[in-house]
Amino acid sequence: MTYHPKSDFVAVMMERGFLADCTDYQGLDEALMQGVKPAYIGFDATAKSLHVGSLIQIMMLRWFQKTGHQPITLMGGGTTKVGDPSFRADERPLLTEAQIDDNIAGIKKVFSAYIDYDSGAPNKALMLNNAEWLDGLNYLEFLRDIGRHFSVNRMLAFESVKSRLDREQSLSFLEFNYMILQAYDFLELNRRYGCILQMGGSDQWGNIVNGIDLTRRVLDNSIYGLTSPLLTTSDGKKMGKSQDGAVWLNADMRSPYEFWQFWRNTTDADVGRFLKLYTELPVDECDRLGALAGSEVNAAKVILANEVTKLLHGAEAAVAAEATAREVFEKGGIGEDLPTLSLTSAELGDGISIVQLIVKSGLAKSGKDAKRLISENGAKLDDKPLMDAGLFITATDLSSPIKLSAGKKRHALVQIAD
């Protein structure tokens, strides 16, 4: 399918599986046909990097720009101070202003790989921070001007809040204010930038609807909301999680090779769906690759891993990751791009236990997990079964790098740094 600027965004969302719900399909489609329009997605700064669970929203902003419109990435410098309670069982830990600023600096690194902020085009993306208008709010004025438009009865009826209360789990007054602040974001973005659309995961539906209602009441403007499905893998796991933790997007928190490997390990049933969501391959090609079975589907998984890694880390990183994987899995070598643990002579001392090395290299979360891995014959040292949990590794053993493996798919190198 050929996409045409200013008209096909909604069609892309439907065809590629991005769309869970929309407040007004026809109204949004018609508004987008009238010229370049801004839309935003908010990202709270709860960590130094976003993870794969946020990648569907980033791809939505990318497609919005590719179809001729202006994406806005809104950093939650203000809302992160409150914390989004949507579908959470407990309150988020409060972060200091310095922590939030540090996290925002880390999160910003990813977006320029997907979205154009620098060209002179009329749909050049904007990077904004809601602290710009939230930090200076006068509480009494805000209550009088904005708070009066919100019904507590209606807010309590939203599923994201109702589910928490039904389980008799505490919802603080601080958290309860979050949906008002997010609604105010939409109002301010519409007033300042003419933003007509807020997008987000389906867990944000209530917050998005509140923003639409508030903007219509205060400014009498027509605006829209669109949500994507909250993805789980076909085996029921939450998207963005892997065996060894969150799949971060920043290269310093998850290496390009590990990122590539995450996609290469996709379950067969998810390949076609993930190709549509996370790559720009034509839909027909995604369907063809997703329909492959048996050993043939492995080639589709490599294409998926390459295409997704190329978008985030660049073509060279994708090529290097595939080459390392082939070296490791097909030839039993160590590859050049494996996660590497470098130990100083001081850290090594007279020797270090193999259990500590497995934990330090990220192949196990704790010593207990590492010992279990060894006892269940899941660990290897230089491609040979590791049977002795009491083994000590010395400087002599590390005269050349050693390769540790957990199962068939997770590997790391250990070497002396100096």
C-alpha cells in the first residue's frame, strides 16, 4: 500500500494493528486531511530509558510524521512528580527533581532515531516538557479554573481507578490528581500549538477522554483521542520484558546485540504481528513472513531483528549483531559483539567464583539463580557444560576472554580490563 501525506494515518494504524480505539474515526480522518496537524504522546520520566513496551507509541509518532503531520514528544517533567496510577496496584516511588531531569536526559536519546526534529519541514517534530506549564501553576486558580470541570463521580468510574478501589488498594490524593494534570496537558498543547490528537496505550483511555472533555469545555475546540492495544506476547508475557529483565532502548542499558537477540527470540506466532508494528516492511510482506512455519520462520525472525535494530541503533549495529549471532550459534565461537564483563586486576584479586561471574555478567539475577542454573545443567563455560558451582576463576584463566552461557540463547564474555 502507498501512503499519502495528510490523509492515511488512520488507515495505517488500522492496517498495521496499532489501533485499539478512537474517539471519532471519521472526524479525526477529516481533520488530518485539512493540512499538517500536531499530535502528542506523553512519556513520564520514571527511568533513564524507555523500554520495548513504549516502542509501539514511538512507532505511532513516526508514522504520524511519515504521513505528513507533526509529532510532539511530551516529556513528563511535571506529571512524573505525581505518578500515573493507571492500573497499578501501588503508588509509584516519588523521584526528586534531579532524578527526573536525569531520566529525561536519558530518555531523549532514543527519539531522534525515529523522529525528525531538525529539518525545516512544516511537520518537524517538537520535544516539549510539561513542567513548562505545570510547575508554575497557582493551586487556588487551578482549582477554580480547571478543577471545577471535573466530576469526582466520573473520575471514580474510570476502570484504571475503579479496579484499584475495587481491590481495596489505597489511592492517594496525589495520584488522583494525575488525570487532571494530564487533561490539562492536552488543553495547553491545543492552546499553544494547535494540537488536535493525543495518543497512548489503551490504559490511558480515561486520561485522554478527560483531556478532550476539558479542552471542549474551556476552549470549545474539537480534538481527538486514539489508543493502541496493550501488547502481550502470544504466550501471555508483558511486552518489554525478557528472561533477564526489561528490554531497554538505550544502548548503554541494553546492548544492540542483546536488543537484536530479544527480537530474534520472538515466538513463532508473534512474528507477523511484530513485523507490522515494529518495522516499516509492506504489510503484504509482513503477512508472508508471518505465515512461514518450521525452520523457515527463523529467517523471518532474523529479518524482524534486523529491521527493528536498524531503526533504533542503525544498519551497522544490525549487521554486527547478526554476524555475532551466527558466529555464536552456528560456529560455536565467541563473536565480536557479545555483552562483555571487564574485570580489573583489583576486582579479580586472587580469584572470583564462577557464581559471582555469572551474576556480574547479567546471566543470572542472584547467586541462588546462578547455582540453580549450574545444577540444572543450564550453564556453560567456553561452550562446555559447567558442573562445579565452586569453581574459581583466576587471572591465568582469563589470559584470554572466556565465554559464559545460560541456556542456548544467552551469552557473555569475561575478560581482564587491564
